[in-house]
Amino acid sequence: MKITFLGAAGEVTGSQHLIETDNLRLLLDCGLFQGHRRESRVKNMEFHCHPKDLDGVILSHAHIDHCGNLPGLYRAGFKGTIFCTDATADIASFMLLDAAHIQEEDAKYLNRKKRGKDLIEPLYTTEDAEDVLRQFQPLQFNEWHELATDVRVRFLPAGHILGSAITELEIREGSLWKRIVFTGDLGRYKMPLLVDPYPVENGDVLIIESTYGNRVHPPVADMKDDLLRIISDTALRGGRVIIPAFSLGRTQQVIYHLNELFNENKLPRIPVYVDSPLSTRCTEVHRRYQEHLDEDVNKTLRHDVDIFSFETLHYTESPQQSMELNDKSGPFVVISASGMCESGRVLHHLKHAISNERNTIIMIGYQAPGTLGARIAEKQPFVRIHDAEYAVKAHVELLGGLSAHADVNDFKTWLEQSTEHGDFGRAFIVHGEKDGATGLASMLKEFVDGEVTIPQRFESFKV
Ligand SMILES: [Zn+2]
């Protein structure tokens, strides 16, 4: 058997690993490379896995850096099946359409500058996304599924986002079964909503992510208490609270905590709006798969049938409803995307709120350098939104410690639990920059009998 690393090798985007035997070719993930525009476009256009000859793709979860180039793979001739969990298939169905729309808009924008010469095509279109979605085959968690003769797969919860899976893949070569474990993105222990990562029972080959393989996250901020304090204070001032939040994951964590506060009769009786069509869809999926969520959620469900709904919570739909909030008087809360304030409806809410000292903006989690979110989090005196400058007079509150990726302690716990009955045979470290990968490599020696490798892109290994 041969494994070739085609993406997320020495970096954190473009997850894609090829597994080949004499009669089988499977791709683990087919993520989009992100980052520098021109460089990424080239990497995303060229496939090195012969898409036409692939038997299938196993998809770990629905983040774009893991599934975002599936429509491109389809465009390049892939006609096989995509195996993933039911929730992942559901989330991917609108994430990929959203991504296709972005690709189309991006091509239009670039072509406008070219004045008819050397026009570029979008990486893929809405049609490609719609077509590839027909090739999805959702599978249940925690059960073995035969993909072909002598090939079986089982998905275990990875605790990273809803539907995210650790893949256990077993393939027979001759008389020998080989067992490959692919972590996908590994989540953290004791996070709101999500179950803890499930341990595996070792394996011959471990392919493991390493985003924070050298770091210990700060303690998880007590988001619920912080939200209550900030919303109560702002309501007393008669101001509004703007919460820029990622549509998938973060938005649901915020709604869940507010729902709890409402049930406990602590939340001020002011309207709360979720104002992002994508966030609303992501919340619907969480509602549909409530059984995948953690024990605390299941406890709440015994007395509250819907953890994403309470009397003062409203999901806006039309742009009209969204704009009406701009002129609304009295205190209220808006949860809107995007999380780093780069686009989306949140920009309008910020424009109307940021220069008034009665209001509060809550920035949650990591803000990439250069984004509007980072500038607000740094509390710069002025920020540019669309084409105008705005004085930052609103209160800015930072809630940290909410990364969805395992840190050193989480990796250690998962590795200890997964090697109770023996170590892994050998390991490949992917999905990390140099420091994360080398940090994890030194920890892995304790849990792996054979070699621990940090592969370069395009490197192949016989296993
Ligand atoms: Zn992810």
C-alpha cells in the first residue's frame, strides 16, 4: 500500500492524502488551499491524484480546507463516491454551494479588471457543486461499513465540529489486514455542545493533524457568564450588542448559552437576532442532529425540546429584515457573520453601532492579522468599513480560548486513550506549520513503535 501526501503537508490548508493499493485508489479529504490568492489558485487547479481513476473520497468533516475542492475534483473527472457522516454531508451541501458562489464572484471580479483579455474561469461553478453533491454517501457514526471487497471504514466522533470524524480504514492486502487511522481535525475535551474526541484502538498507520501540536490553549473563557455580564451591562446603558461569529459552530455555541440563560431566567428580556442566512442554516443542521451533541445538551433536551430557540430569539431572513435592525431603537443583541468581519451582514451592524459608546462589540476567538476583526479586537481608534472611516467608541470585549483544535494536552489524552492496548505502528504528521508538527513529533515517540514522519507535499511512502 502506498500513501501520498498531496495537501496539508507542512501547512494547514488543502487537506488531501492519496491511498493506493493494486486495485484501489482512495482520497482522504479534498480540501481547498487557502491563503495567497494566485499561489492557491494554481494549487487548487492542479490535481495530482488522477481524479478520473479514483474509486472514492473519504471526507473527515465539512470545513472548506477539507472538502472545499470536491467540486473541482468533479470538474476534473471524478465520478466516484464520497463517504462521510450524515451531518457532514448535510453541512457540506450548503457550504459547497456557498463556496461555488464565492468562486464565481471572485472570477467575475478578476475579469472585470482584465477588460476582456485572458479571462479566467471560476475554479468551479454552482453546477459543479450541485453535481458533486449527488455523489455523497452518508454513513452512520460508530459502525463498520464495507466500501468494497476487503475495504471497510468506521467513523468515530472527532469533537471538532458537528459531524466531524476520525476515520478508521481497514484494507486487506493478500492475507493481511492493514489498519489506517486518520484524525482529520481533532477537537478538544469539554467544549460546549460537542462530544469529546473518541479514542481509537491504535492502528498500523496513524495520520494525525498538528495545528496546535506545540501549544497549550488558554483556559476556555466562561463564555456563558461573560455573555450574561456583557449583555446585562449593555442593556442597562440602552445599547446594542453586536457579536460577529462564524456561521458554523461558534454561532450555535452562543445561541446555546443564551438559551440556557433564558431558561434560568437570567437573560435580560431584550430581542436577540441571528442575522445571517448561512448561520441560520448551520443552526438548522445542529437541530437536526441534536443526538450527535454532548451529554449536557441531552440533559437540557429533557425539559427544553429546542436548545436553539427561546421566546426573545429571532432568526431574520430577508435583507429587508436585516436592514430594519439598523434603525431599531432600544437595546438588542445581533449575532451575525462573518466571524472576522471580512464580509456579510455584520458589516452593516458594525457601521451602525461602532461609534456609539452605549454599544458593545464582542469579538470571539482568533482574528487573523489584517482583518477588520483583528483591528477591532486591537481596539484601534478608527477602522475602515466599506469605504468610510468610523471612530471606535463602542465597548469592545474579547472572549478567548475557544479554538476548535486539540492542543498539546488534548493530543496527549487522546493518544493515551488510543494506545491502551498497544502503540501505533508508524505515524505521519500533517495539517500543521513547522512548529506544530515538530512539537507533536516529539510527543508521538511515546505512542508510536516505528517511524514518525512529517511528510513534504508529494512525498509517497510504502506502508
Ligand atoms: Zn476543521
